[in-house]
Amino acid sequence: MNRLARVLASAAALMLAGCSSVPLTSIPPLARIDARTTDLSMLRVAVQLPDALRPRSGGVKLDVVTKVAGEAETRTSFAMMEMSDPRDRAGLPAPPLGSSTYAYRLSPGDAARFEALRASMVEQGKQGKRGSMGLGVAAKEFCRANAASQGSLPVRIYLMTSETKSFVPVVRDFDLLGDPAMAGGLESIQSCGQ
């Protein structure tokens, strides 16, 4: 299996459409991630959102895209568990005024599922099948915490692994209102109380 062949990044309000623009300064640290060997206990995702939005429980996902030569690409999603200890946000930039940061990790069950997927890819590699594995981070499900109208809704998503040792931005200041499809979809987002 090749080293991590690609890093996918996406942010979406209601679906997986959206941004796939990784900041240039993030490419070198992200390229060092080896999905075959990364320590899953250190894998963390952080999302900064305007206070008008909140991620729904289970709405932040880690997507693992696998490709074995001669076979169709496969995407497996893992729901990330929110971490409430402020130390889990250490090393993240302070959120802008009017925004909050949410930090996540894999649940023990999903870490085991990821490990099984990884072992399967390694086994196929031993059988001579070339393959690749990519990681994607997505905030897919939001609720509206505040009905006040906003001029912009900038989102930042960060990833930390055993290779990066700190949070690296994978999406920086992606304005959900700047994408017409997402802006239209934001109108139908339910209140967090519902």
C-alpha cells in the first residue's frame, strides 16, 4: 500500500458537497500522515464554527477512502465523539469572537473498525494488490443555535495525528454563505432545540 496518497477535506452544511481546498502551508505536514501506521489514539479533529451553528451529535465524520488497484474506490465514515475537556483543544488557535471550537476523537468501537479496515488493506498489499488510503474530515450535520442573520459563516476544520503532533488546518475560513448551494440549504437547518 502506498503512503497516504491524498488528503481529502470537505465541509458541508447538509451533504458532502463543498470545499476541497487545503491551505498550502498544511500540505507538507498532512503529506507525512501514513494511514497504515498512524496512532489512532492520537487522531483528533477540531471544528471552529460561528456561534449561529453547532455540529449535531455524530455530525462530524472522519471519512476513509480506500482504493485497491482494479477495484472501485470505497468510502467508510466514522462518527467522531466530542471531547469536552479544554485540554483537548490545546494548540488550537483561539476562535474568533462569536465562534466556538469543538474537538473530537474516534470512539473505541470506531477505532477498532478503522484498525480492521487498515489491517485488510495491509493484507491485500501482502498479496501483491496495490492500494491507497486517504483521510477526509467533514462537518456534515449542523443545527442552528441562533436565528440572527449573519453576513458570513466561516468554518475552520483541523486534523491532528501522531505524525503532525499538533492541529493542522485542513479547511480555513470556508464561508458557508459564499457557496450558493450551501447558503440555500442553511435555510432549512433546524434549531438545536428540535
